[in-house]
Amino acid sequence: MTIPATPTALTEIVAQRSATSITFSWTAPATNGGDPVEDYRINTDDSTGVWKVLKEFHKDLTYTATNLIAGQYYIFQVEARNSYGYSARSQGVSILCATVPSIPLAPATEVIAD
């Protein structure tokens, strides 16, 4: 028995995006190392090159990162854990936190001469 394989297919759930949150999902590891996957650890880099643990012991295959800054890119990676330890980190996914659109300009009219 050994650690689980790496989670795969990190994907943003676009319909749940906001100016301060990002929701994403992933696929469970193809193999669990002979011992059930207990939970996941979510890591993030806010484009500074410094990774930090965002959430440990997460049970679901989706996660919503909150209190983010609109217009900033965030990179996420996930690790699976069984009783033998954590898998390697998944491939990272870079997601832009939504920005609030600017106010549209007033419509303009154009006079066309004959």
C-alpha cells in the first residue's frame, strides 16, 4: 500500500464565479494506493510564486475559494490523502477572479446625410 495517485482535471465552475470567489472541481485519483482517499488539501498561489495551504481535510471534489481580489489570477493545486500520506500535487489551474464590468457608455446616435 502507498499514497494515492494525483487528482486530475482541475476545472473552474464558471457559473459560480463572482468578484471575490472562485469555485473549481477536480477528479479523484485514478488509484487510491490500496487505501481509501480520506480527504484533500487545496493549495494556492496568488501569482506571487509563493504556495500556501488554503484548506486541509476537505472532503468534497469541489471547493470555493473566497475573499479573493477581483482582477487577480490565482493558481490552485490539489493533493489527495489516504492513511499513508498525501499524493503529489495536481497540475495547477490558473483562474482569473472576475472583475466588475465598467458602466456602459450612453448610446450614441449617428446622423447619416443623404
